[in-house]
Amino acid sequence: MVKRLGDGLMAVFAHPSDAVQGALEGSRALEGLEVGGHSPRLRAGVHVGKPRRLGGDYFGVDVNVAARVAAAAGPGEVLVSDVAMQHLDGAALELKRRYRFKGKGAPKDLKVYAAEAAESPPRDEGDACPNRSSRECTDWVLGS
């Protein structure tokens, strides 16, 4: 976690899949919780870029884009930019394109997707990637 921002926070992860998984788990953890008649819901945005680190904080266009993606998410929703989506395992997530996204200061051609955990179909142990193309079976590793 980098910092708290009112009732929200900013966090940096080593890999986009860790960020999406953390957001989905956090959202699931809040399901059914009620506090004083209010049911809090998490909304999150995930974007990949090269922010500038200054002390314990991060700055730059990519930080602003991530904030705009998060702000566009609805209650209980995790949005992922198309840049981040390129680094995710499509078999582990269901990604649905959000066609109405406009974020102040975000690139006009930026696309966002709502992420949900995919149902796990039974896997044939004899095949490393049953019923999936080789692109969907690629493991993504990011270097810094």
C-alpha cells in the first residue's frame, strides 16, 4: 500500500494479476457485510505503466489513468485497462468490455474491462492447455 486517500487507497503490485486478484478478493470479503444499515462495496481500477517514484509515493500520467479507471468502476466492480489486460491470464478471469469510459486526462483510445473470476472448468491432466489457444496459455512475466 502506498497511501490512503480518504476512504480509498493507492497500492502498487509487482504484477497486474496480483492487483486484480487482490481487488476481487477484497470485493468478495465485503459481500454480506453491513455496518449501521450500510453495505460497503469496493470499487477498483488496475492500470500498468511506469510511474515516477518519489520517496514512498508514485506520480505521473499512469497514476492518474489508474485513478480514472478506479473512479469509473461501479460498486463491487473491478475495472482493468487494456494495457493491464495484456498481462493477465484470460483463462482465470472473465473480462467484459465497458464501452462507456471517459476519464479526464486518460488517453481517448483507452479501453477498460470489468474483471470477474472465471468459473474453473474441469481440467484434463493430459493436456497443459485444454480447449484453449496457445495465446491464452501464455504465462506473462514482467521484469522491472
